Amino acid sequence: KSLTIIHPPTELISSFCFVSSGITLMLSNKSLTSLFDEVYNFDVNFVLNLVISLTFITLSFVTLLLFIYKYSLKKNM
């Protein structure tokens, strides 16, 4: 049997948006924003770019692992 399951690319884009917006929402409370601004001298835009970058790297790694897993299943059949 073939394991060809095709997912639309919007599934990856929506997952990226959900994860990055959730992390951004968790980091946007008043105490963390003032901590980044006053103690670490980080701009809010820098923190947002950092969240987006780390989310992209994490989801790319997970997607790569899923492709390797799918390839190994196809190779063993």
C-alpha cells in the first residue's frame, strides 16, 4: 500500500501562525515587556523577531523529522 497523504501548504502556514502568535501572546504581558525594556534593553520588535525566528527554526526541524520518518516508512515497504 502507498502512504501518499498530501497536506495543503496552508496547514504549515496556519500552524506557524498559531504557534508564533501563542508565544507572542505569552510574552506580551506587562511585567515581561517592562523586564525586556528596562533590564535587558531589548526593543519589543527585537523580541517579536526572536520569537518568529525561533518558531520558524523549530517548525522547520519538526517538518524535516516528519519527512524523514515518512521517507523511512516508504523505504521499508
